Amino acid sequence: MTETTTANPVANPVHDFIAKAVADHPVVLFMKGVPEAPQCGFSAQVVQILDHLGADFVGVNVLQNDQLRDGIKAYSDWPTIPQLYVKGEFVGGCDIVREMFQAGELKTLLADQGLLEA
């Protein structure tokens, strides 16, 4: 019976890294580049939105390796980057974040989670 447990899929170190980042930080943005120097317009837009709201977030540069860039897409089952996570939950990519921001929903989400200063 123990052989069936070892037959389970091997642990995926990239998914483990992603899961740890999402668990360790209340707001995580998987992006191209870093918050101080985004390397694509979509990542830059989400950084601007989060900065505008005053949200404290961690940026993870998916360009640091191909496994991470591909791994985040598989992890979230979302085809594009950037990807925003709040309190462990996938929020969305640039379009969704922008729409939520314009509707006031992103500010409400962050405030409800205690992640924005009053």
C-alpha cells in the first residue's frame, strides 16, 4: 500500500515556491520585472494601481526563470502575466485588476482584508 503513495506525482518545486510566496505575503504580484522597474506595460499598470491605493505588496519577477513564468500560469490556470493574489486568493490579471480598481472593488477588497490604511 505504501507504494501507491510514492507513485503520486512528484512535488513541483516551482509550485511550492509560488504557494509559499502566496502564503507568506498578503498581497503578491507575479509580474514581468520588479515593482521599481516593470518590464511590461501590463505589469506597470497593476503596480501603478496598487501604489495609487497605497497597498503594501510583494512583486515576484517571473522573468527570473522560465519554470516560474510557465509555472505561475499552470498554478493559477490563468494564461497571462501579471497575476495578483490577495490573502492567498487569485484575483486576476491586468484587465480584471484595472476593472476592479475603476469600479472601486479593488480598494474595497483590500480594505476588507485589512490591507489598506484607513
